[in-house]
Amino acid sequence: MESLDYKIAMLEIISEIKDKATYLKTIDTNNKTLYNPDYFNGMAFAYHVILDGIKTYIEIDEDLDLADFGLDDYDPAEILSYKPLNHKE
């Protein structure tokens, strides 16, 4: 595989993880069979840790650029503030 192929594959993987994290916002708190607050918070934390690790790795590698992976303006900590659908404070 060429270097460009790896970058494209990595971009797709990162995009997929970001999309899966966003899916958390569609879990309906009114559906008790699908919504569990501990599971929700655990998944949000897991996605945060994974994306933060990826972003940090790219930041410290002088051959990689965050913009190439759509992470230049992305803050993985935002995942921790995601709320499920119909969330009540």
C-alpha cells in the first residue's frame, strides 16, 4: 500500500469513529431497553479516549498533519458533553 492509501484509510477510520460517537446523541432516554446511563457515559468516555489518543499521536508525529485527517479543529472532549435524546437535566 502506498503512503497516500494509508492516509485515506486512516481518514476513513477516524471519520467512522467520530460518526459512532455522534450516534450516542440519538439514543432515546425514554427507551429503557436501549438507554442505560452508565453504558452511555462509558461509551462517551471510550470514544473520547480513543479520539484523543489518535489526535495526540498525529500531533506529535512531524510527518503527519491534523488537517489531513479532519482533526485540526476537532476537540475530542466535546464527546464528554454529548447528551442522549430527550435528556432532562
